[in-house]
Amino acid sequence: MSNKPTENLSELTVKKLYNLHSEDVNTLIVALVLSKTEPNIFLAKNDTVYKGVMNFTLRDSKHHVVNCKCWGPREKIEEYNEKIKIADIVDVICCKVNSIKIEGPDTQQARYQPLATLPISLVLNDGQGFMEKHNFHDLENYKDLKQLWRLSHKPLYSVLNLADVKNSFRDAQAAAMHTDFLVVVALLRPLRELKAAKDGKLRKCLELVVFDQSLPSGMILTIWHLDWIERAKKLWQPLKTVLHLIDIKVSYSEFYKGCMLSFTSRSLIYENPMGQETQMLVEYAESMPKTPFEMLAQQSSDSLPKADQIQTIMTVRQIYTRAEGQLSDTNDQFTAVLYALISHINLDLQSFVLSKRCKSCQRLISWNKTLCEMEQCQMGLSFNFSEQSFEYFFNINLHLSDQTGTLMEARLTDKTAERVLKLNTEQYRLLNDKDLENLKWSFLMQHYEVKLLIKKPNMLRRKLIVIVVDMRAIDIDELSKYISAF
């Protein structure tokens, strides 16, 4: 990477970060890259040449973290950004050492880079110092440094619980804060491209759902940094990867109407940090039911409420009012008995009736695909399965209408659907067009007693979810007993 001869390295003094002083010159520091910022490219004053700056956060021992700011021509900074990745081991050669005050969490400097644990910062200017990947000729040193990636410089027991901060951020009046968490990755959502408010350029954003023992339903974590996005997509595994989040921003989101987490330029992340707390969290994640965190209208039959316990009779209008209107309460879900007719159901169209899920992770697969998008599923299934890697399940939308309106979100899914339809997915797929038409009209415009689980919209699921727990056909005489005005 450098234009300086590496044979001169023997003339350098190898130093640890904690031994550096402002008068030191001709030093060599071998360190682990904990994080880095994206390059800031700008036009130099009174010049036509573009220059750049970026920050690397480095570590070479259990307790010490420092920041290294790199200045130089645009090409040099872009070369640093391209060739040096998070978790690389680097040689920092002939850097300038500046004495600084240890920054408090609320100082101006602390807003733009991780908090250092030593009263120094490193500077590399064009023509004065450089950085390059370590050549690993000293394997023992390389091994020790690599282990630091899983050994956090802050104690794992000092983190906050997700539930505690969620309860503190119930409205937009709550002031944003930065703090630490120990969480498990629950879900990586598809990458989004959003237009930045400042310059109108498209930026990539990765949304994750993370959870801990205090909040198994999870919380949103957003990452805009391209290197961290790339690393997360490649290496982080749902229900397996534990993250020690350091100085993560906690704020109230108007979009999600709730508390959310954001990775910022002052944040750090340790993956699967060594410690008893991590092991306990892994064991907790393994004990959780294997249900997808997409919060779709599919839910394990074992986790649904018992049909005979659902007794509160409600109209369509009452259901909507309790879920989203004036009668809304703090409960995340509720149950209801609804007496209504089925005004819409597409039982004659397979793509509206059946969905696909991965046999390994149980996540949804697009109708036109046969493989899960998760790399670990593709690898695992290719070795262990001679049959197809997905399975079909019922996922049927139906509209339920009574005298007060139409409930459009109801879904009849999985084992409940098999029980109501009196056939499984394989039997359904063998039906011809006439059989499908007859099946459709055996339900359409018929009256039913429907027992429902209603999940309210929240930050993890923007839409109302209505799951059919059970349903049975009724005649007009029985229906007339329950018809009431709202």
C-alpha cells in the first residue's frame, strides 16, 4: 500500500499504544482495527486538488483504544478505505502522537469518534507516516491481536437492558443518549436504499432486529456504515451472533413510534465477545421457539392461545378501535370472537394460498425462488438435504365482514388452515381447477364464528396482524343471537 520501502522497518522502534508519547518519532505500532469511518472527501481551500480524511479506531492490548486520523490526497484516503477493513491487523508507521484530554461522553470530539482510553491520538499526514496491512511474519503477535476482537475493552456486565431503555423512550420528548448493550441478532432485514436529506444521494441502510433476555420481542438497530453492513451481511447469524454494542445511540423514532438503536461514528461493536454473559445469552437464544422475527401472520400453533380461552365477543369496528383507535391500550395483543361472513378468499389461486419457508431457518422464501437468501442455510442444506430445501405452508388472507365493517387483515395459516380446510398442502396442490373453485365457494359468503389473535402495529411490525386461531361455520339463527350495534 505504501510508497515507502518496508526494508527500513528494522530502523523503527516497536511500541505499544500505552507507551507512546508526543515526542516519539520513527515508531511502529501493530494494532487491530476496531472500526473506521467512511472517507470525507473535500476540495482544499485555495486549491483545485481534492483531499480526504478518515478515522481508524485501533487497539493493541486488553484495555487500550485510540483513534488514528489519516489525512492525504483523495487517492490515498480512498486506497486506505478500500484495502484496510474492520478486524484487520495493521502497521502504523511513523505516526505523529498528539496529547489529548480523555474525552467525556458529552464533549464535542466524542460525537464523531469512539471514546479513547488513553490521552493520545495518532495522526498520519501525507508524507509523514503511513499505514499498511501487517505482513504476519510474527505469528504469535498476530494471534494475540486477533483474540482482542472477541475480548471487549469494557466489562459485559456493565450493559443496560433493552427493556429499561424502551420504557424510557415512549415519546419524542425523550432526549437521545449513547449507552452499551449485549444483544443477540434476531433478524437481518433486506438492505434498503434511502435518499440522504443533506445531499440527496442514495445511501444504504441495514436494519436488524436484536434482543436480550429483558426484551425477547426485540428492538430495531440501524447501520448506515458500508463496512459494517458488509460484515453483518456476511458473518452475522440470526439467533447465534452476540454483539457487545458500545456507545450505541438510543432515540425515539417517529417512523417506528418507539425506541430504536443506531450505530453512529462514535459506536463500537464486538462480535461474540468472550464472557459468561455471552454464553448465558446464547443459551437463552437457543431456548427460544424457532419462529421467524419477521412478525408475519404465521405463528407456531403451540404459541397460539387456546381457542376455548377466547371468549370476548367483538365487532369489526371494535377490533379496529382497540387496535388503532381511541380505545387503544398498552397491551401488545388481544383476542376476540368475531361473528362474520367471509367476503373475500382466494382459495382458487395457489400463489395466494401457499407460501414457502426455508426448512433450516423457517424464514420466508419468495414464490419464484427455491433457496433461502441466508448463506449458512444454502451451505447447510446443500450438504444435508437431497430433497428440496423449502416447504410449503398455508398462508391465506380472508376478509371478514359484519354489520360494522370489514376486517381485511385476517390470515388463516399453517396447521390451523389444514384443520379448517380438512386437507394439507400436498393434497391442496393436487386439486384441479374445478375442485379449487368448489373449495373457494364452500367458504365464500358463508357465516362463521372466528376466534382471533390480534397483534397491534409496533416498531417491529408496521401493520396490524390478525391470526385465525379457530373458526366454525354457523347458520343465520345462531348468527342473529350475536349481532349487535357498536
